[in-house]
Amino acid sequence: MNSKCFIGIYADHIKQFIELKHSLGFKYNTEERILVRFDRLTVERCEKKIGITKELSEAWCKKTDNESYTNQYNRNVVLNQFSLYLSQVGIPSHTSHIRKHKKTFIPHIYTQGK
């Protein structure tokens, strides 16, 4: 993905984070696309100060229309990883508690009656 995709206040930090993941052997392609979406959110919200706030995290973590719980969970994991990275480089950032959605599907096994 082209690093010019990042235009928000976190652009340089996101690029460095992705470079770190690549250097550790991760492909990080899907996650990079997720971070492009996060970058767009920061632009839409006119974020001016670096450091992921609880409010920004909550805005990001909301389930969107037509989104599966698995996709929502994966987006939130990526943001938490990025928040932890920011904290490690000296930029305090909020991480959220992420619960994996429990599947409620209960299979029903039909048997032939006597």
C-alpha cells in the first residue's frame, strides 16, 4: 500500500508502526487498510492533538452498519496495538477492553422419529 494514503495527524506514526510490523516479519496488509480507515476518521473528526483519547477510541470502536462482530473486533485489536505502540514511544494513548463476541448459534440436530 502506498504510504501517501495516510494524511491525518497520526500519518507519520502509522507509517513507522507499519514499518516496525514489516521489520518483524508481519505482512500487515489487512491491518494497514484498517489503519487507513482510522486515519480518515481522525481527519473527519479534525483531531489536532496526538495521543488517542478515550473519546476517539470509543468513536472508532463502535460497530458500523452491516459490519460483523468479528470485523469490529479485528478493527479494535489493530487500534489497541497502535495505541500500545504510541505509548511505548512516549505518547500516552487509550486502549480499550475488547471482548470477543460470543456466538449465539446453537445447532439443532434433527433425527428421524420412530
